[in-house]
Amino acid sequence: MKLNYFLSLLFGFSLLSSCNSEDLIESEISNNINSYEDVVIVDSLLSIDNEKFASWTPSPKIEDAIQTRSSVTTTTLTGCTSQTGGGNYKRLIGPIWASALGIPNQIYIVENVTCYQTLTIKGLEDRTCFYSSAASPNCGFDPNDLAKRGYSDSRHGDVVTMVTIIAHIKSDMSGRNYDRWYPCKPSDLKWNYDLINLQ
């Protein structure tokens, strides 16, 4: 009788301990998250104040960028002329994002970085040439549509300022440095624009 009781007790403990290790892991992650009140859990790695760039003109989508004029010159700029950090945030990077970025699924210190490219195009103000943003699939994310790669721009006289958003995954919560950029580093940004010169 004692042997049956001992075996059923042993079976019960082994069943409880192997019941569902995923539940235990989820519980552990949930407990860790609850200990960090300022952790942001989001579907997107990026988040910005949409009002800040509301008056800027978004770049066209790839399917909208088919050119029919032969006089249009498409130019690509690489890198950025300036960048500003948006502060550090704690973000839980879920399994889908973690797999895409090649990092573990956990909480990270992430900074949203706003990158600018400024250029002067002689003739814009007096309308001897025309500038138009072009589809830029190798840029960051358009601040007016974070689901789309590209940029928004603002024009004043002969000066065009373009803006895009990228994410810098700095470290995990233990301080381990990751230094990952999404979708690319500031130096690798590619900004496309079209120019029509009437002279």
C-alpha cells in the first residue's frame, strides 16, 4: 500500500514538473514584465509622434513610382546629414521580430532614431527645375506611414529636407551590447529622388 502511494505521489510530481514548461516560461516572462512598469509591448518595433511630421510629404510607394518621362533623372543619396535620438525605451521584442533580427526574444533597450538628409537644389525656388520624392525601399521607415519604407520631405526655397525613422537596438536588460539597427544603419540609408531640369 505504501509502495502504491509512493509511486502515485512520484508520478504526480513528475507530471506537474513536466506538465507544461511553456506555461512556466510564459509565467516567468510575465513576472519579469510586471517588474518593469515602463516596458512597451508593441506590434511594431518603431513608434513616433505622428503629428510631428504630419505636414511633410511622404515619398511614393514603389507601384506609384513608375516614370513615363525620359527627362527625369533619379538620384540616390546614401547616409544621412544628421540624426537625432528619440530616447531609450524598454521594448519586449517578440518571437517574430527576434527571429527576423537574429536575437533572443526578450526585453531590450531600443532607441528610435530620426535621420535627416538635407540637400540644396539650385533652381527649385525659381522653378527652373522640379524635385519629386521617389520610392526608396532601402531607406528607413516613412514617419507618416511606419508600415512603408521610405521618407517624408519638406521644401523651403532651394532646400529639401528628407526624414526617415530607424530603430537602434542597443542592449538587453542585463547590459549585453547588441548594437543592431533596423532596417539598416544610418550610414546605409538610400534616399531616392527625381529631378527634372528645365534649363
